[in-house]
Amino acid sequence: MRVTPCLYNSRTALYRVFISPFEKADVLSRRSAALFIPAVRALPTVPAVSTSIFSRHASLVPRFKKRDNNNTPSTSSKATLPTDNDIEDQIVMVVNEEGKLDGPYRTRNVLSSLDPETETLRMVSRAPREPAEGQPQVAICKIINKRDEKEKERAMEKSRKEQSRKATRIKELEINWAIAPNDLQHKLRQMKTFLQKGFKVDVLLAKKKGSRVANRDEADALIQAIRDAKSEVRGAKEWKEPDGKPLKVLKLYFSGSTSSGSPGGARSEAPEPAEEEAPVEEEALDAEEPSSSETSPRL
């Protein structure tokens, strides 16, 4: 049978007194040396960079703006295509009055045949770098009449202004089916004012959210009141059939009087013929005076 040695004998006691303290000191010294090694190998310090340096010199850094393709002029626009003596091509094709190509011609010969007061030579398309089969290998030009060109520009400008004027001369009013009487009178006064000024008025009838539901009799009475107010404006009319259904969404279309700006609607046309007849009577009197002078004897 194996005997377990006693842990608390004389040998163990002597070891703890004489040997163990020196071993502990050696271990502690090794640990402390290992812990203090990073402190001995100190890294070089990096100077702190101030943010004011970047803010001070930020404006000196070149910035490249993004190219805006919308502002880039098109190669086919009139501003980039040359005219007359600015055309550097020696030979060009010319579009005739029928829209077909004539030529090729020398550019200087075409320019010499033009009247600089009334005509100009304008390039329509440049010479293609890689022309396709059957495509002209030279630039295409067209003889433009300056007077006709100005008339076209005036017509286009007039049409644009007319469309803009028509777009701004349409007013829209929204009326609730269950509108209060005072609010209705205010809306009708607005409508009549617009019609007297010659505007077109679109009246939109619909149910307002949170309001009470009107019945069919109230809806019919409201429509009739709007049409009666229109009839009070001289020259106003309902120029288009209504869209929609009563008590749902209904739109009425009215147009104002032709004489815009007159407070009382269309102006009376009765006095105008009387004003035109007066010069006719004066002409008749002037025609009679020479005949009387011819018959009277000269003193």
C-alpha cells in the first residue's frame, strides 16, 4: 500500500524559509522588466496638425466643375453654324426652293451671286467626317431671305405670346355643393368680375371634405344660380358643355365678353356707325362747295 507523504514536514518548511523568497523575487523582476520595455522604446512624437491650415488653404485647391451638358451649344444650332463669309468650306451644296440639293458650288461664287441687303448664306449641316453611301461629302448651305426670316420670327413670337396670353386668361373657381349663401355670393361676384374683364372662367363644383352632403334640389339650384350670374354679364356665354355629374364633380365653362377691360361687359356698338357717318357728310359738303363756286360770278 502506497503511503502519501506529509505536506508539512521539515523539508518543506526549510524550502519555504530559504529558497522560496529568492525565486519569487526573480519572477517579479522578470515580470517588471517585461512590463517596462515599451516605456524604454519610446516612439517619436508626431506633431498635431491644426485644422486651421486646411481651412486657410482650402480655397487654393483647384476645383473642377462638372460639365453641364444642357448649356453646351448644339452643333446644329444657328449660333454655332457659320453664315456668309464665316463659312470656311471652299465647296458647298445649296438647298433650292424645292428642298433639293444643287451643286456642288464654290462658296465664293455663291456669295458673289447674293444680294447682301436681302439675302444671306447659312450653313445647314457641316461636312460629315465619314459620309455614308449617297450622302454629300461637303457642307450643306441654304440661301435665306432676310425679310422672310424676320417675318417668320415675328409670327412665331406673336404665336408664342398669344398662347401665353390665352393660358393666363383662364381663371378657375371651386365651389362646394353645400356652400353657404354668403360664400356663394362672394364666388359669383368673383366670377362676374373675371367675365367682365374678358377672362375664361372654369367653375369646378365638388364636395368639400368634412362638409355636409347636399341633395339634388340644392345642386340644381346652385347650377342655375351660377348660370344666372353669368347671364348678368353682357357678352358672356357658356362656350363648352359641362363635364361630370351633379353631386359628384361637375365643371362648367364660361367665356367673358370680347371687350376686355370694360366694367360693364361688352361695349355698345350702336354709337360707332354714327361716328363714322359724320365724315361722310362733311365730304358731301366739300363736294358741293366747288360746284357753287363755279356758278357764282367772280367779283
